Amino acid sequence: MKRAALWISILLLPYGVAECVSLGAYYLLEGEGFSFERVARRRQASLLTEGAGDPSGNTNGATFPNAAPAGPGVPKYVPHPYLGFVVNPARFHGRHHWWIRTPDAPIAPRDDVFHVVLVGGSVAFNLSTEWDRLRSFIEKLPAARGKDVELFLLATAAYKQPQQLQAVTLYLALGGKIDLLLNVDGFNEVASEIARNIRDHVHPVYPSMWLPVTRDLGSGENLEGLAWRLAIRRGRSALARGFEPLGFSVTANLVWQLLDVSLERESQRLTARDSSDYLAHAPQFSRGPAFDGHGRAYQEFSAETWANASRVLADLAKGGGFAYFHFLQPNQYVPGAKPFTPTERKLYLTNALYQRIVPTGYRQLRESGRQLARRGVRFFDLSPIFSETTDTVFADDCCHMNALGRRLLADAIGRRIVDALRSQD
């Protein structure tokens, strides 16, 4: 028994020494004491979740209500054959993200339903959170009485014309019905998303996310970089899974973390290299035809496309027997938009680019909107609706609104719909 205990002690001594040395090494490397819980969380984050096959992580920072991310490395947007891009169904749950008729997402018309279709970018998408409020106005319309008023949401963050037009025509081609079409847009066409196209030298009529979601599809250099980053991602996942049974050991955790950090740095190096060659390696189809013009020319082209697309939607409405309303969304960078609160002035009026380009862009949109109205399009400029609102309504330095702002926007839209269609009757 004593001999066995001696041998056990001899065998455990090196392990104990290694554990003590590892504790000290970990502190020297990380600047903090070792924690099994903290290392376990890091290792869990390195595990590749099912379906997370693309490490590119394309995203533009937009937020989606009720989003359900599927895991790390899953891109927010993926290409779509007709719409440019859509929200990745592997990352976000929702019946309208692909807009293809399926058993769980029917769009077939019903006689007992008043079909309201909403298009636009993220402001329109977020407006759907105030659907009950907006519906209370629409239910007052003679055509909606005795029917269930349902919303068909075709808006998506970062959309700009002609994506709204394309979404409506696809919806109709798949058998959808429209009784009332609402288009809330404008900012993406002359500010956030056209600025992305200017930066990436993408043609102004192309979708703003077209370059990041397609640049890896036809370039050998980008595919090679993507393959290496994916291999590293899978290697990190396999390494984390292999070390999980040794999670009780400080030494094993230290060895795993050193290996994982090395792989992570290599992935970051490849990502930085690919990003530096972003435009050089992007295929021509990711940028479209060359556009010979400065930023103002981009805005003018995009604003003209915006107006043309709205006219086509109005023509579709006339031929299809449904009502069409076009609303220019409010934005804090429009001169005279509202009396700003200290919060808005400090946090939400800080984007120098928008301060410079929004006033010019909105002047173009307003003039085009007046021309639309003269042609009989129900166009309404909502950019001044907060001009007497003293409460905080904006929620970021871009264009989005808080709950109060969305409620006021829904009320402004609802009142104009009711006034226009009641006076028509």
C-alpha cells in the first residue's frame, strides 16, 4: 500500500507542478487569474454551430425585431435571384424573409382579408411593430369594413429602389393580392445605402449589399481566402471539441487557449488581407457597370430611380385596382426636422457624413416627390412630422426611431390614408 501511494505521489507531482506553472503562465499571458468558467465560455464560442459555414459575417449593423441569430459566422444577408439580397433564413426566423410561397408562408389572396403590403427599408420594417396602431386607421376605410386587415411585410433593412418595386412585382407574380400598398423610404436612396455604393464603387442602381454578398462567388482569390478562413474556423471548432474532456486541467486549458489564439490571429490576418484587397478582388458583376460620377451624381441617379420606381408602383396600383401611398420618411439630419433633445443632440446627431449629404439628398427627394404628386401619385413628405415634438424620437445616429417615434410615424401615415380615401369616397 505504501509503495502504491509513493508511486501515485511520484506520478502526481509533475502534474501538480505543471498545473502550478500553468496558473502562473496564464496570469502572465492574460493579466488575470485563471477561471475554468471563463475558459469554458471561450471554448464554447469556438465551437462551430450547425449551419454556420460562412465566416464572412456580412452585416450592415441593422437591427431586426424578433431576430433569432443561428450562430457565429452566419452572414446576415444572402443573395436572392430577384431582390438582390434577403435576410439569411439560417440566421433569422420569419415568414417573409424569402418571399416565396411555401406551405408555412401562404400569400394566396382571401376574400375575407384586406391585404396591406408594406415596402421600404429598415424604417418601414420597424414600423411593423406598430401594426396594431396603423391597422386601427385602416379598419375605418369603407373597403376594409367586415374584413380582417392583415399586413404583408415586404420591407427589409438596407433596401432601396428598385428593390421595393421588385419585391412588389415578385409578390404579385407569386399570386399575392394587394388592397393597399404602403411605401415608406427615401433615406437609403440618398444617404446610408447609396453612401455604401459610393464607397465600394458599386453602380448606384445596384443593391447596397450586393458587393459583400456576391464578391466571393466568382473570384479565385476571394474563394481561396474564404476557404482558408473556413478551414481555420473548422479547425478551431475541432480543437475546442477535442480539449473538452480535458477541461478539468489548467495546463490543458492553457495549451488549448494558446493554440486557439494562434488560429484566431491567423484568421484575422487573412480577413485583414482580404479586406485590403476588397475592391481589387471583387468581380465586375459585384459592382455593375462603371459609373462615371462623384457622390452628388450618385445621389441624383438614385433619387431619379426612386421617383421612377414610385411611378411604376402607382401604375401597377392603377392597373391592379389597389391603392398606393408613398411616404418620404423623416430623418434627423433634414434641416428643421425637430427641436432636438439633449440626448438626440449628443448621441443621434453625430454622423458627419449624414450631416453633409442628407440635406442635399432630401432636397432632391422632395422636389421629385412634388412632381410625383402632380402626376397623381399619393405622395406625402413626412420629413417634418416631428417639427413640434419636444420628446426624444430618434434611436441612433442614422435614421431609426424609438417606440414613440414609430407611433407618431404610424399615426401620420394612418391619418393621411384615411383622409385621402375617405375624401375619394
